[in-house]
Amino acid sequence: MPAQTIWMIRLSLVYLLISVLLGGLIITHKAVDLHPMIWSLLPVHFELAIWGWLVQFVMGTAYWMFPKKLTAKRRGPAAPAWAMVVLFNFGLILLVAGPFISSLPQSSLIGRLCIGLSILLFALLMWSRITTYRK
Amino acid sequence: MPKVTRWFIKAGIIYFIVGVILALISEFPAINAGPLLLPVYWHMLVIGWLTQIIMGVSIWMFPRKHRDRKKRESTLTWLTFWTLNSGLTLRFLSEPFLPVVQDSFLMNVAILFSSLLQISGIIFYIMEIWPRLQPRKKRKRSRS
């Protein structure tokens, strides 16, 4: 299992746990009033579940399991793969934490841009691996 | 395919079907249940279906840390299945009725308990999968 996959899947598990904990807090607040601020955590709950958990887990697993090239660097160059991991997680953190930090007004936009770039890198890395060994 | 994986996938398919049916029901203006069913079908699709498929397949496909162990299904995987599914079922049976039954002690306990069960399920899954995430070289060394 490549290091990039290990990092992506471990981070996705961390995001899943945070998202479920926030979800538990939100549903408890629906039953018993805890604090009015809790509703503001709803976007964090679903962004972490969709992007942090589902999308990142699938990307990490695909990077590991898809057919490898028959050259020395079997999964392609390592640097863009690391950039994919870093950009995705930096973007996600900006996306979910930004609205709570008033000094970062453009955080959502920059966060989504970073995630978009990461997905573009993923597509570039994976494109040639969407193949068969049978000719 | 291990038995626990089959259970995860079959449970996932059931949630998928029920989730889609609920989404369809919520489209009927006469029933007027859209806002009540919205969180239910979203969680049926994201946790009940997608997350359970991922869990089942990863338990099956991800390399086990100790391949020499005959038992392919650890206690943790079954704990994940039962806590997550009982938590989800309890949630789906109680959450839509929250606005109808206000300040019911029983309902509040059900919601809290369902939440704790779901969180436990996720923690058990992480405990199962986390040690499997290691480079091939390290895995080979730990086996020898």
C-alpha cells in the first residue's frame, strides 16, 4: 500500500470520526436544546462526511488498487501524488474551519479551489492507469 | 467474500432501497413529510448504503495484519456491524417523530442511545482498519 494511500485513508477515518461525533451532537441537540450555535456545525458535519470521508477514501483506494504501469514508477511520479494529498486536506480544512475564522473571508473559495486542483491531479495520475493488461 | 462483508453489503442494499423509496415519498406534496424525511434518507444513503459498502469491501480486501490467523472475521468487524446497524435503525425509527413527540423522555433516550451506538460502530471500524494500513515492506517484516 503506497504512503499516499495510507495518509489519505487514515485522514478519511479521522474525518469520519469527527463528522459522526458532530452528527451525534447535532441530533442530540434536536432532542434536547444544548446550544444554539450547534446548528452552525451542520455544514462541517456533511462536508467532512462527503469530502473528507467518502471522496478521500475512494481516491486513496483507487490510487492503490488501479492497474499499475509496467515502468519503474508504477503509480506515476510521487510528487504530484503528494501534492494531491496535501492540497485535498488543506482545502478541506480551509473549507470547514474558514467560516469560524473571521480573518479568512475567502477561505471557502480557496478551499474548494485546492480540492478542485487535487482532483485534477488525481485525474491526471489515474488517467493512464484506467486500462487493461490484456491487448 | 467473508460472511461479515456479505452482511454489510446486504444491509447496505436494504438501506439503499428504503432510502430511495423515502426520497420518492417525500416528493408527494400531499404527504408533506419532506423536511421530516430529509435527514433520514440522507443518512440512509450516506451511512446506511455508501459507508456500509465501503466498510464491507475494505474488511474483505484490505490486507490483514496477521494473515496467518485463520479467522477472517474479527470480533471488531461484527461489533462494527451490529452497533452501527442497531444505531441506524433506532435513529430512523425515532428521528422523524421528534417534532411530533416533543419533550418525550423515551424519545430523547432513544436518540442519545442511537447516536452512541453509531459512534461506537465507527470507532470499532477504525480500530479494525487502522492497523491494516501499512506499507507492503513493513507488513512483510511484521509477518516474518
